[in-house]
Amino acid sequence: MSYSETRSQQITTDQFVQNYDLRYQRMVTPAFQYKFFLRYLDSVGSSKQDNNTIDFRTQAYEPTFDVSLNLDPFDLFSSVQYRQTDTMQDPGEEQTQKSLRSLTRLIWKPENLPTIALQLDRKANEGAGTDIVDTDLLATADYTYKAFKLSYRFRSNQTDDKIQQLEKKELENQGQLGYEGSFWQKRLSILATYIVSYRTGSEHTTGGGPVTVSEEVLPRRGLYSLDDTPLDATDHPMVDTPSLIDKNFIVSAGINMGTPGGVSFQNFGVDLGRSLLVDQIQVSVRNPVGVGVLVGGPITWTVYTSADGVRWTLLASGVPAVFDPLNSRYNISFSATESQFFKVVNSGVNLVDALVTEIQLFRQVTFLPGQEKTGKSLFQTGNMTAILKPVDKATFTYNGYINLSRDDSSDRPSTSNRDWTQGLIAFVEPSRFLNYTLQYQKRKQEPSQGQVRDTDSYSAAMNFFFVKNLFTTLTTALTVERVDGQRSTRFGSFTFHNDAILYSTWNASLDLSSTRQEDFTTSQKTDTYKVAGNSFAQLTKNLRWSLTPTATRTTLTGLIEKKTVEKQLTTEFFYRPNREVSATVRWGYLSGADRSGLTQLYRFDWSPFRDAAIDLTGTYEANRDAVAQQDSDRFSATARWNMNRYSYVETTYNNILQHTLSTSDRIQSFTATYSLTL
């Protein structure tokens, strides 16, 4: 059970949440067992904004029954799950959602024969404008013979949407062949995989009028970065984040868009694998205990597209997303656009906790009365890695990748795409004080509709440490991109890096770098020179100090002539005399053409009774940021009583005061939680 109250200048929200879980498990025999799980959730509260008060209540009831039977070589598992959610919102809005899921899985694992699995998954969802039955049949076969791995996958899916009066059918056949082996006393290793997938589908309406539905566009990869220069990801590359597309809408991906902890310029993106049409992106959020968020907060979004995931093009800015409180998600709509990479960037944060759980993409599809749409797609991908080590001091690596796809649809032109990459890496270590790495990579993208892109990348690195406690790296790189055979861009860089151990408790580093980017289509050049250092010292047993100076000069020549110089210096002291108390002081100064000022952070943490039955924790943090022209003070206190190993009581109080040039917000929250585990 927990109670929370959040107050700000615009919104006041209070919420009382009760969550009860009952689990029962019994092993009748070593081969047979069953489980019963029952969850009841009751969330009630109110939200007040601009003298308007909205009362809300959500009740969820969820029983689950599982049975498993293991009779070697057979494994049988069956599960039935029911969930009913009643949502009431005053004035005048009440909805009930019901879902029933039945899952049965049979696995046959004979010795020296393929492992075969059959699975039937049926889901029925009803309520809140939804009445959908989804049936999914999956069959797989896996076999390993020496260095070879073979697998086959068959999937049949049928969806009946009774509200939209739309039926969908989909069949998929997928085969995979893998090889992993080594030769010549393991001096040569080869790893190769080939996957081919053929999918057919059909959709048709069963009603008498036209139907427009949102069709989900499934991504290949989820991407994330924190980058205040979203048009260019070379300084902050977007990283694979599978938890953003794992279809788990309860467990967060560890990214907060709320208060405290949330920041602007969070980049949420996807790689679709090929250029596809999209007109809406949905970002789902939950609070820390997995309950839906009721308000979206003062957040606007900017939408970008890209062909390579590095250089981005602005599609729409300042989009005020429609927040859906029933599904706890932001709906970001824009004009229908085809691209392989999409991303949205937030400006502003929610005034309450909002942990991101999922990102989804959609496109609007219209069906005429009685219309049927069919489609088929063929996807092939292969990759190979070969590592050759002829002598102990040299290693050569080859990486090859190819992706072939073709889509045929009855309502739009056929499309195909070929994307292949090849790379060579040579690593030579003539002595223990010196080593070299040379790398070349070529990539070519050939879509049937659109531009053909060729990219050649070269890089060389030398590491040496002839002097004790001094490590030096020299790196140079060049990337040239051609579009339809004509040079488009060229990017070159050089970096000199030094790491030094000046004393047993004092380390320092120095980076000197220069980059040049040329855009041949606009005759624009950008030259950047950067000097960055870092010093870290353990001054005493309890006192730590760091210093980070940075200076950057950027010169634009061509259509735009501009020179900018930016200097930044940050120093931090961290003092911890014992386990119970710690203090942090951070000062920074930024001087630039468009922004300058002093930044300050002061933080004090206190926890007097660590590892005791009663634990108190307090934190005070003050931020003074003249660059962003905003100040904030945050006080947080938590008291926890571990009554016994089965139960505890915890209370948390947060008080946050935020000031900007135009706004002033005070956010107060109080949460009380009682947990009992039997």
C-alpha cells in the first residue's frame, strides 16, 4: 500500500494505491506441478489543475493458473490468465477492459534428433472501444550437428477486430543455418549465419463502410541517447536498447522523463531495417511501481528521420503530444513519412515520475467496404566473421554482412532493398610497448526507391607506452559517402590521447583532436579543434577531487561563415568522512559565443542508521545554473522500518523548488508504503 501527494504550481495530484499478490505453488510429483497467482490492484486519487478537479479510480483483478508436466523427452506447459481493469474518471467517464489469455506449449527433446516445439497462444481483449481476438500458432524445430546449427520456424497468426470489422491473417516461414568452427590449431575461426524468412498476409473488412485503422510498424532495433545536438549523432551515438521494443509495458527501460531525474533532449529512436511509412509514434510510461501515469506534463516533442542513424533531418518540431491517461502514453502524430530511422526528442519533463517502458510506430491504413489487401515479403540476411591469427603478434579479421528484402503489396508499389557491408581489420603488436590497428569498411545501400548510398571508412590507431605510467594513443579516421555515385560528404578526424599516472593517487589525461566535415552538396566545411583534459586525485582518505577543462574552436566556411570558441572548466570535491555522511561540491564555468555563465551544485547525503531495523536517509541538493538560467532545490527524506523479514513500512517525502526566467514550480510529494510478504 502506498500514498503519494504531488503539488506544483499548476497541478496537484494525490493517489492511494493498494496492491495485493497471492502466490500458491505445489509440486505434486517431481514431474508435475501447478501454480496459482492472484493480484488485486486498487488505485484511487484526484488531480486538480486550473480549478478543475478530476477524480479517478482504477481497479484491476488478475488471476493466473499454470500447470507444467515434464515426462522426458516431453515438456508440457499450460497457462490461463484473466485480467479485468475498471477505470473511473469523474466527471462522466467509466471504462472496463477485460482480457483472457490461454497459452499451451509442448516441447519434444529427443536425443540426437531435432528439438520440436508447438505453441498455441490465444488472447481476447474486450472493452474501452476494443473487441479483438488474436490467435497465434508457433512451431519450431532446432537441430545441431557438429559445427552446424539448423532451425525452422512456422508461425500462423489470425486477428479478428470486431469493432473495426477487420480480419487479419499472416503466415511466416523462417529457416536459419549457422556455422561455427576453427582450423589450423584454432588459428583460423569462422562464424557464419544465414536467415531466410518468407511472410504472407491478408486483411479484409467485414462491415459495410470504410474503415481506417492504425497499423503497427514493427522495428528491428530500439535506440536511445542523451544528445542536445539531435541533428548529428557522431558525438553521442544512439545505442541499442532492446527494452524499448520488448512489448513489456509495465517494466521500465530505466529512462525517466519525469521529476526528479528527468531531463530534456532524450532521444528515443528505432531502426526499421528498411524505409517504411510512419505517421505516429507512441511513447508509453509508468510510475516506479508499474502503475499508469495520469498526466503528461509540459512536454513537447521534435521528430527526426535519418537514412543511416547518424545524420538526422528535422521532420516536425514543437509537437504537443496528445497524452492518453487510460493507456499512459504520449501519442506523437506527424505527416506520413517514409524512412528507415525515426526518433523523437523531448523538451521539458513531467512533474511526476514517468519511466519510459515502450516505443511504438504506427501508420494509418484505410479499407473500403469489402476491400481485401494482400502482401508478401521475402527477407534474407547473412553474416560471416573470419579471424586469422598466423602468428602470435598479428590478427586479421574479416566481417561481411548482407541484407536482402522485397515487399509486395496489393495497395502500393513493390519495394526491394539490398544493404551490404564488408570490413577488414588488421592488428599488429611488434612489441609489448607498441601496437597498430588498421581498419577498412565499405557499405552500400541500394533501395529500389530512393538514393543509392556508398560509404568507405578508413581508420588507423597506434598505441604505445615507452615511458612507465604514460600511455599514448594516436588515431586517424576518414569516411567518404557517395549518393548516386556523387560525393556527398567527407568526414576526417585526428586524435592524440594521453593517460598518465602522476602519483599513486593522482591520474591525469589529455586529448587533442581535430575534425573536418565537408558537405559537397552545399559546399560547406566545418573544422573543429578541441583540447580536453581530466585530472583525478584522492587528496586524503576521505576527500576526492577532479578537474575537467575543455576548449573547442569551430570554424564554418562556405555558404555560412562563422567562428565560435567555447571554453568550459569543471571541478568537483567529494568528501565522505564515514558511511553515514557525504558531501559533494561542483563548480563549473562555461564561456561561449551564445551562452556563458557559472554552474554550481551542492549536495549533502545523510544516512545515520545503515543496516539497522530503522533506516533514515536524507538528501539536500542545490543547483544554480546561469547557463540554462534555471535554479532548483531538492530535499528528500526516507524512513524505513524493517519490522521483520516479511514486512516493512516506508515513507518518503520530496520537496522540489524549480525556477526559470518565466516559471516557478514547487513539487511536493509524500509516499507511504506498507509491504507484507507471506
